[in-house]
Amino acid sequence: MKNNNEVWFVTGAQLLYGGDAVTAVDAHSHEIIRGLNEAGTLPVKIVYKGTANSAAEVSALFAEAGTSPACIGVITWMHTFSPAKMWIHGLKSFNKPLLHLHTQFNKGIPWEDIDMDFMNLNQSAHGDREFGHITSRLRKPRKVVTGYWQDKSTQERIAVWMRVAAAWADAQNMRIIRFGDNMNNVAVTDGDKVEAEIRLGYHVDNAPIASLVPWVEDVTEAEIDELIGEYEKLYDFADDCKPGAPKHSFVRDAAAQEIGLRQFLQNKKATAFTTSFDELAGMKQLMGLASQRLMAEGYGFGAEGDWKTAALVRSLWVMGHDLPGGQSFLEDYTINFDGENSSILQAHMLEISPDITKAKPRIEVHFLGIGDAGTCARLVFQAHGGQGIAATIVDMGNRFRMIAAEVEVIEPQPLPKLPVACALWKPLPNFEIGAAAWILAGGTHHSAFSFPLTMEYMEDYAEIAGIELLPVTKDSTLHRFKFEMKVNELYYMLNKSLQ
């Protein structure tokens, strides 16, 4: 998470209960914020912005939050009863992520001492329902977290939302550079770039691959030597790729590509990019190794011009940054039918992030017989095992749809003649349902994949973005899934007709 990110906390109350109550509400709020920030569970600092006791105060707070570059979202909590009409104007103009925390300062009821003063002060059960009504009446997207604020489970749900809010803030300034167009005649990887910028924040720019060539050619031998030294610390080298060996020059060329590409993206203030194996004029090889390493640094990547997946890979990296497991671009390649253990081999020509392996990757150089790719350096490895999420965003014409699927990554058999990075996963709840649901939903053959993230992250992202989500989980059935798609289609058709 960025160190300058903040989540603002606003407490709801009113002046009906007198000055002592106002003082107590403020003191309790300070203690909650201090406790949450010191718990070590939350990835973003919470900043207490005071208690809102009137419509004017609410409007001022949300106007400030909406324009603050540091504020990535707001948490609200109603300590006492807070009349809903005072929140209308502030909420109407607010367009950043919103979390409604339904908690209480005290954990339990003081059975022996409770009196009307205590009841009037500690009215979260009352006030949060009033606030919930107005946010629902305004059709305001938000996450509701219920639970005691000191409980780890409550804090973990807040942390999920914070990570998604950080990814959403990052997406609003995301610039994606496309080196080449979409692969000819492929539909699913393209889409409405104007609507994507309106709805999701993605700004997509084209850059001829020739514009990158001078950046690569300007890389010095000393810079390449330094990066090769880094490679030697991190990776094993195939014998024919070591310094002095016949294919070492390809590794050096790949290192120059990495340095030049990173500098080009930094100069353009871009955080994601796409490549195309059909457009390599002036480049010595497809940027496989460079793409792998830049993904591990946090750059979004999509092959064959797939800008939506590049953006989503970046967003998943922001959400999962500093969590164990890793994120990557992946592509469905070939199927292993094996009854209940049927699985799909995930790979690509070259571009899989080493972030998803616990093994030491190996640098190899091989000819890639597709398009103009030529002979290319790449990192070869297999992904580690574990549960993960595969997600994609597709353009359905009248809306963007996110499809998110739970998968189980398993260890493949040895692949001595397949010199690429790969992962083998079983769609959940099984191949028949998981793969069929993805296809029925119109999912891409590319996906943004993450080990540490769960479906809750995807739900929060879709809620904030205001896009459709079709989850494929361990509990999915095709009957329910198809019914959900029909209901969603009806919802979006009616929604459009009412606009």
C-alpha cells in the first residue's frame, strides 16, 4: 500500500443528547481509531475526521474527502442515532469507496448498570439502521462490515475493503500502454475503451513498438552488466545461457529490453502495458523476460493487446501487495481430463510472473515459432500449489462484466519439453461446472490470477466499480449460475431503459 494513502473515519451523532454525550462520542471515536491503527491488521492508516452532528458538517466532510488526493475512501459509524436526512447532500456528491461499520464502542451490555443515559449514548444498533436506510434509498454502493471493532475478523474485513479501495484509487490514474493492437479477429480481449475510462478509470494509449526501440538501444553495456548480476543472484542459468555461452547474447538483449521498457513506462507514467507477438519491428525478440520481471514489480500486463486484463493484473497486484502467494497474468492452454482431478494447464508463450512460484526460476533461451517472436529469453518455472482466484473483465455491450472463479493450483507432472512458466489448476467446484460456467459467462482465455485474494475482494471491487459480478465458487451449480445470468440480464436491460 502507498504510505500516503488514508482512509477517513466519520462518526455520526447529533446534538440532541447534550454536550456530555458529544464529548463521550468523540473520546470513544478516538479510542477506536487508535485501536484499529495499532492492531497491525489494517494496511492503510485511518484518519479520524470528527463527529458529524449536522447536514452542514456532513456535506463539508464528504466534499473534502472527495477532493483529497490522499483519501481513498471513507468509513462511517453511527455512535448514536443520527437522522438520515442530514446525510443526503454529502452522500449524493461523494464518489469514492464507502464502508459502513456497524459496531459499538462497548462490547457487551453492562447488565447491572445500564440506564437511559447509557441507552441514549450507545445507539449504534439504532443509528446504523437509520444510516443504512438512507444509503439504500440513495442506491449508494458501499460495504457493510458488522462486528465488534476489536475482533480480528472485523478488522480483516475492513482490511480487504482498504486494499480494494487502494486498487480502485490506483485504477483512476492508470495509464495502459499498448505496443501493438489486439490479435487479429479476436473479440474478447478488446472492448469499449471510452466506456472503460468512464466506468473503471483505465486510460489506454497506443505506442508503436518502434517508439520503444530507441529506449532499448540507449541502454549501456554497464547497465546490462549490472542487471545480469542481479539475474545471477535470483535465477539459475541454463548452461547455454551463462556468460560466454552461445545463447548469452539473447539474455543480454532481454536485459536491455527490460531496462528500456521500464524507463519508457516510467517516462509515460504508465503502470500497465500490452504486447503483441505480431508487432516487433526493430525488436530482437518478444519481451518475455522483461514482461515477467515487470509484472513481479507490480506492472499490469496483457498479451496480444489485452488491455482489460493488463489493468486487472495491476489492480490485483495492488490489492495483494505484500501478501504471500503472488499475482500473474495467465492463459488457459490445454486440458488434462482425469475425472474428478481434471485440470487446465495455464501458461503463455513466455509472460508469467515469477511472483507465483516458490522455486528458483531458470533462465532459458529457445526459438518461439509464432508470429515474429524469434528466439527469446524467458524464466521457466512451475507455480506453487494453493487456492487462488482467477478473474477477468469482459465487455458485454451494455455493461462490463467481471467473472471471478475460485481455483485450486496443483502440481503438474514434469514438463521437460515445455520451456515456459506454467501453472496447473482445477476449476472449482470441479472442471465440469467451473469451466462451463466461465464459458457460459463469456469469459476470456486470459485471466488475472492471485493466490492471496479471495472472492470478497472481487465482490468489493465490483461493488465500488458498479459493474456486474458473476462468481464461480466451490458451491456453484450450473442451474443457479444460469439463473443468475438471466436475472442479471433482465436487471441491466431494465436499468438501461429507465435511464
